[in-house]
Amino acid sequence: VHALVTDLLAGSTRAAARVMRAVDDRLPGYETLLEQVFPHTGTAAVIGITGSPGAGKSTLVDRLIDRFRLRGKVGVVAIDPTSPFSSGAILGDRIRMQRHFGDADVFIRSLATRGALGGLSRAAADTARVLEAWGAGVVLLETVGVGQDEIDVSRVAASNVVVTTPGLGDDIQAIKAGILECADVFVVNKADRDGADVTVRDLEAMLALGQSVTETRRGHAPALPLETKAPEPELWRVPVLKTIATRDEGLDAVLDALDAHRSWLATTAEGARRLRARIEHELVSQLSAGLIYDALSELSQAIRDSVTAIQEKRSDPYCARRELAAAFEARRRIDPLGE
Amino acid sequence: VHALVTDLLAGSTRAAARVMRAVDDRLPGYETLLEQVFPHTGTAAVIGITGSPGAGKSTLVDRLIDRFRLRGKVGVVAIDPTSPFSSGAILGDRIRMQRHFGDADVFIRSLATRGALGGLSRAAADTARVLEAWGAGVVLLETVGVGQDEIDVSRVAASNVVVTTPGLGDDIQAIKAGILECADVFVVNKADRDGADVTVRDLEAMLALGQSVTETRRGHAPALPLETKAPEPELWRVPVLKTIATRDEGLDAVLDALDAHRSWLATTAEGARRLRARIEHELVSQLSAGLIYDALSELSQAIRDSVTAIQEKRSDPYCARRELAAAFEARRRIDPLGE
């Protein structure tokens, strides 16, 4: 075992930071570090927290850290959008968490989004594992917004909290199925504002509706062959909770709900299925990313030629796709080592 | 040439609907239809329009249809989110476009989102081509929100309009780099509301900032090998325009901006580069989707076994990924026809 991993497992903050940097920069041997870290992971509570900017999410996370801190070390992965535009504002927002930076038992790690090919969820999963090996019993994955990046990250977390506020009707309308379906706990923050009860009722109605109509959802595109429809499980009823994070109100109920969800995961067949699905998702997305990378590297000239042919109307995207797939196959046949 | 395609090219609305259904349901021979349609496409203005629900986008689209209608046939692809929760509201929103349903020269086609593997952008691209073959000189691709789906669809459009409203500060903060970077025209609708000028200035400042800091963006994940950084092009200066769609104010300027963008695309090297990038993106994303589908179909049992091994700590995601990639390679070697 690498000395860095030994130090990490002994709880060294410095070792944790060095391992994360090695992983981040893909320094030689970083995969060995992750392989050695892996056996020491899998028991921490990995909790995703997402919601629109302005929902008071940072204050809420801050209050949750306070509480989880009483149980031991806490890890936070704060995921910044790629945007050069909003990063200022969002980092500013994170200042509300800043007082925890002085606490040696709270490790806050920022991740920039990694764009394509599952890079972000991979980075989030790896960082969460390093934080767990460092000793965190709880790892919070904080994301901003309700887009694909957040859905990807939510698949790394075992429990997901989605934060909204009263009166964000448009916001709720904009919440995509993906994030609604991954929410294990809903929080309506700023619950002292007008319309909090209406928002709670709306969310509850949406959740009730969602559970009955999901089955009939449209879409003919081929699903991933691995995504088999599970039989109706012991259902987790998603609670909708009101908080006023700035006044530290309602947070205990959020903690209770997260604890209940954790024990539901640990004790039901559906919980076991979800764990398997998480592992499978990580494996499949990383495998796919590697495959695409290889194929595009190998075919880059052929793709450029096809684009020109399409542009000049000598080909079309449908033929070209078939030809490129055949070329990828053929290269393997001629040169079985793929070199 | 298939009789349906002949009818489509003659402008038959019925043939257009039938071709779209064949493509949608992947009926036998649908790719042949698309291949026969393709040579008759590439000159229509394909315009993406996106923005949060509540920004008044549907009214704006309605007004744009009025204007484009004066030039000939218009196609609209209205892209619904997958969500069973929000579809009601958004379809309700679309009722504002309804009066055009009676117009034989406006074809409005709804698409549900197709989830994974580039299904949505493929459906949008195919539908836009059928609409162009039917005779539409303009095809509007209307999406809701600013997430990954919308970014994917925006890559199908040649020109993209992003709609926002005054006072949606959080909204602007939430706009991801991807959608900001794909905006060719910004519209601040409901410009009679307080703060319209502030919103315009904010957007202009973001755009100015974006152009200088994009270069320094972080992220170490391997980029797709095809995504090479282009040299500084003849820049398109993204205009920020005020409209009051309900009173039909400001729409002519939007039309002018779209016309200017279209002629910029047609006359500059950067415009030609963008056209190439659009073709390349379509080809690469469809090729990747096919590859992943094949690999996952072939490896499904091996993946299930790996998940079990990881769960039982006999393996880890890093080893398992390498082993699966090697297995995919090996199968090809043993069984070169991949059967």
C-alpha cells in the first residue's frame, strides 16, 4: 500500500489533499491510489444536495454540516458549474460555508465541472471515496441547478435532497423529471415566505402524480440494454419538508429524513437494488467514455472526411454513420491488437 | 425515390406527417426515407429558441411565426421535456401557438425528449430536415429550459435565441456556460417590467466577460479528440434585444438580428467552421450512441458480474473497467464478425 494511502487512512488531511490532487491531475499511479482506497469505502452516507441558486442551499448545507459534525468528520464536494459567468456569484454564495474552513474535521473540496464523457460524476465519485477513506462518515455532494450535470452527480449519491423555495412556481415547472425522480427528500426553504404551504402541496401533488404516470411515459429511443424495468419495490415516500435555514429551523427533520432514507436503503430489497444500480451506472458510464474516446481517436481522419462528404452532399449522416461504424470494426479485424 | 418522399417534396402535409411518424417509430425503411430527404435540405434557416418557462417564449415564438409566415412555409419543432409533471403546464403554454394549427403552411410538431444517447438531438435534426423537404424556409426548434437537452438541441440549430425576462437574476445566474455560449441572439422579453435595462446591461457584461475568460476555463478531463480549439474568428457580437411579445413590440429587431446572423454564417470563415462543427457533432454523437449500444449489449452479462464483484469487494470500479474494455476487444478478436 502506498504511503500516501496509509496516511490518508490514518486521517491525514494533508494526505487527503495530495491524493485528490493526484487524481485530479491524473498523475502517474493515480488509479493505483484509487484502487487501494476503494476497499475502505462504501459505508459513509453520500448525500447529494441540489437546487436553484437563490434557494438558500448554501445556508442549508452549512446548517447540515453543523449537525453532521457532531457525529464525526464531514466531507463536502462543492461542484461549480463550468460557467465563467456565474462562478463569481456562486463562489460568493459559498462564503457562507466558509467558517467551516477553519475546522480540521470538515474537508471542503471544490470541483469544476468536467464537461463531456462522465468526467464530473467520475470526479465526484472518486473524491467522495477519498473523503470517506480520510474518515468522513458523511459526504455532501453539493450541486447548483437541475440540469444534466446535477442528475449525473445525483447518481453518485445514495440519498438526494432537492431544495426549492415558495413562489418559485416557474422553478418547479422547470424541474426536470430526472431530478424529481432522483429526489429522496424535498426541502422547501425560506418557509416563512408567502405560499410555502402551496409549494409543499404542489410538490406533493407532483410526486403523487409522478408515481402513477411514470410508467406511461413516452419515448421510442432504444433504452440502454442494461436498464431493465424493476418490479414495484417497497416504496420510499419522498417527504416534503419546510425549513428556514437562516433561523436554523426545520433542519432536524431533514436530518431525520436522511437517516430514515439511509436505513430504508440498508434494509429493503429496493435499497439493495439502488446500490447495485449506482455501481452499474458508474461502471457503464466510465466504460462508455473510454470506448468513445478510443473510437474517436482512431477514426478522427475518417470522421473529418465524412464531414466533408456530407457538406458536399456526396454522403449523408445516415450512410456516413454506418460506414464509420464498419470502419471501426474493420480496423480491429485487420489489426487485432488495435495498435 | 419512395413515393412518400416524392409527395413530401411536392409539399404534402400528409406525407410530411407520415414520414415523421415512420422516423419516430423507426418503421422498416425509415433510414432510406431520411437518406432520400437529405439531399433536399441544408438551405432552410434552422433557429433554436430556448429560455425558462415564464419568460414568455411561446408568445414570442407565436409572433415570430407571424413574421416568418410572410416569407413562406414555417416548421416548428416543439420539444417537450420528458417530465410527466411539467408536461401539462408546458402544453398549456403551447396553446398560445394554437391559432397557427389552422394554417396549412405552418407545421407544428411536438417531440418528447428521448433521454439518453443523443436521441433528442437526432430526432430534432431529422424532423427539421423533413420540415425543410416539405417546404419550410424556416424551422424553429423550441425548447424549454437551459439544461443539457437544450444544449444538445441548440447544436442542431444554425442560430440560437435565448429568451429571459427582467428580474430573473437567479435565472441568469443559473444560465450555464453551454447555453450562454450557444446564444447568438439574447432577448429580454417583458421589457416593460422594472429592471429591463439592468438585465440587458448584466447580459452584455456577462457576454463581454465570457469572451475573455472562456480561454482560461478549468477542467482536466480529456476533451473529445475532435474538439480542437479554433483560432480567433471573425466574431459575431451577440445582440441583447428588448421585446414585449404580448404587445408585439421589438420583434422586427429580433428578425433583423436573425437575418444578420444568417448572412454572417454564410459569408465568414467562422460561419463555415460552425456549419462543419454542426455536421461533425451530429455524426460523432450518433456514432458514439451506436457504439455504446453495441458494447453494452455484448457485455451485459460481464457487466452484471463485475457489479457483483465490486459489491462484494472482490473488484473495484477501476480494475473492472479495464477488464471489461479488454473483454470487448477480445471478443472482437476471437469472433471478428462480431456475431
